[in-house]
Amino acid sequence: MKHSRSWSHAWRGAVAFGTLALILGAAGCGGGAEGDGAPGALPEGAEAFSLLGEPLYPNPAPADVAARQARDVREARANYEANPDDADAIIWLGRRVAYMGSYREAIEIFSEGIEKHPDDPRMYRHRGHRWISVREFDRAIEDLSHAADLVRGVPDEVEPDGQPNERGIPTSTLQSNIHYHLALALYLKGDFEAALDSYEAYMAVTTNADQLVAISHWWYMALRRLGRDAEAAAVLEPVTADLDVIENTSYHRLLLMYKGELTADDLWDPASEDPSGVAIAYGVATWHLYNGREAQAEEMYRRILQGSGWAGFGYISAEAEIARLEAGGA
């Protein structure tokens, strides 16, 4: 399922630069200024403080899922113990541990990987992802920026799925994941301008519909937040209802809503605990925000935060919006 890279010309106009940087303040970040490397004294069992200062604990998975995850971790740990210097063994142990919600332990595993393989961009890519999970965005940006430097000029590679989709077809690559997570960390800090370079870098390695809709969703929102509506509209041009999207159907539906082919009522389910449902809820709420309905957006963000899926990107994004609002930001 390959798509021509010719679609990327529609985005070339989307990288002229303006100015805006809405940086999350130190207030409400629990352990001090966000990204200062000091999460504070976490309560026992907590993985992080939210951006609103609340401790965050792992959510128990359903029994069947927890059993499968525990089995996967045992296998990954056995592989690691047999080959403690093997980069793949380190990465898979870190990934499997993170899927169970043990993000701090995963960060330690990837840190060990960096000590053993300092030039392997995969270590920084995965650790950067988990810095986002624990709300340490500056550390995420540092790791992911370094990963981007390491892969510059190097052929891209498919990234194996830790949780395969129903077709068993990986839809992302090492470089697309580096740029996606780097852009996300910048977006979460409110630095929408700085995120644009990473969206452009992602598009340069985009080869399928899932990648297209994933990056288009966040790119569109960043441009709308910057008031660059014509460029945002150009991002939507290659997105059509008949794209063969395997995983990122939530982003696909949001983009069709942005184009006017679906309505917000078609998408919004405030009771959803599914991470994809939360991603949709955040997209709908933010669509209200940049269309001048701030009170409605804030209400929806707060509804999202009533759920328990705090590690999902839609949830973290809603949390960042409320933190900005409570700190007096836009």
C-alpha cells in the first residue's frame, strides 16, 4: 500500500515562518519548571505529575491484556538477559515495559541503551517518546532532536510494530516516528512555529495514507493556531474519503471534518475511554478553539481530563491546553 510522494508538493507552501510561542509556565507542573529534569518527589507508584500538578499512576489493564503484556515482558527480559549488549534486545525490553505503563523504568532501559549504543537513533527516539509520557517535554525535545540529527541523510527504515494492526502491516518508520514525536513535544509546549520544520521533515519520508493523515492532522492544527488558514487549507487538499487508512482512522475522520465532509457531532463521543476516541475529542475541541468558541473548547478539554487514559496524546494535549489557560496563556 504505497502512495506517491508527489502529494507532498501541496505542503511546500506551509513552511513560511511567522511568530508565536506559547510556552507552558512553571506554575502547576508539580515538580518545578517543566523539562528541568526534576519531577519532584513522586508519590510511591506514581509515574509522573500531570501538567496540573496531580500524580499520575499506571492504569490497570484488563486481565487478558495484562497477562499478554506480562508474558511479552518476560520474553523480552529473557532475551535481554541473554544478550545485554544487543541493541534490539534493549529496545524491545524498553518498549514492552512501557506498554505496561512503567514509563520511568522504560526510560532507564533506554538510557542504558544510549550508554551502550550512543549513536543508535532508535534509543533516543524511544526515550524521547517516554519523556513525553511523563510530561518532561524539554528532555523529549533534546532526545528527539538528537535522533533527527543522527538520521539526517540516512535511508529510512520501517519500524516494527509492538502492537500490530489488524492487517499486520507496519505503517510507520524510524524517521517518521522521530519527526512525529519531536513535533508533538514542541506542539505540547505551545511552540507551534518550531513544530513546522518537523512536519515538513515527516512529509519528506511519508509513503502511505496512515502517515499522511497522522501528520496532516497535527500540521493543520498548528497552522490554524498560528492563524495561517490558507496554508492549513492546503494541508487538507490530498486528504480524501477513499484513502486506504489502516490505523489512523481517527485522524482521517478529523481531517474530513476539517474539510466539511463530516460534522463535529459525527465524531464527538464524550464518554469514550478509547485513546482514538480521546484523540478525536481533542481534535474537535481544538477545532472549536481556533474557530473562536473558547468556552466550548475548554469544556471539552475538561471532559477529556475526566477520563483515565492520561498517557494518550489527546489527553496530554488537553492537559496542556488547560495548563496554559490556568496560567493565563492563549
